Amino acid sequence: MNKVELAKLIGLHKTGYDQLISKHDIFNLVENEWMTISETFCGGIEVEVEQEDFSKDKLDINLTGLERDIDIKVCIKQVEGLLWERAADEYLKRVHNAAMLVGGK
């Protein structure tokens, strides 16, 4: 079980307006450095992906290779995965901190 599955199992979920990431969102992010793709999760957790997340050390997405639909679908899946990973990191950190307050070690 990975950290995203664990976080979902103990209650992590998206909140607010749940909209799928579109091809348009990806192109806006690629063309505009200041743009982000963001999601809100339970507990007020807000995470985002920005253009620098496409670099080799993170998502490793070639911005010039996003012309075919299959490439864009893979990119969307990777961005969604990164949003969930970041939310899971924050959620699990909060759960850990709460357990420590209650008396965990």
C-alpha cells in the first residue's frame, strides 16, 4: 500500500468543486509560468502543481512533446498523481502530529 492509498483509507478526500484536469489546464500551465493547477482536500489542505514541476527531477515531462492526445492524457494522470501525493504527505503528517499529541511515540 502506498502513502496515497493509506491516506485515502484513513479519510483523505477532495473537497469543494471537483473538476477534472483538462487539456486546456495543461496548456495554460505550459504557456504561462505564473499559472498553477490546484486542488483542495479535506482539512483545508491545498496543493498545487506549477510549471517547474514538469522538470526532469520531478515529473519529467517534455513540454514540447505534448502534441498528441495520448501524451496529454499521460501528463494529466501524472499531474493528478502529484497533487494526490502532496495532499497525502500533508494529511499523513497531520495524522502523525495528532497521534503524538494524544500520547503516541
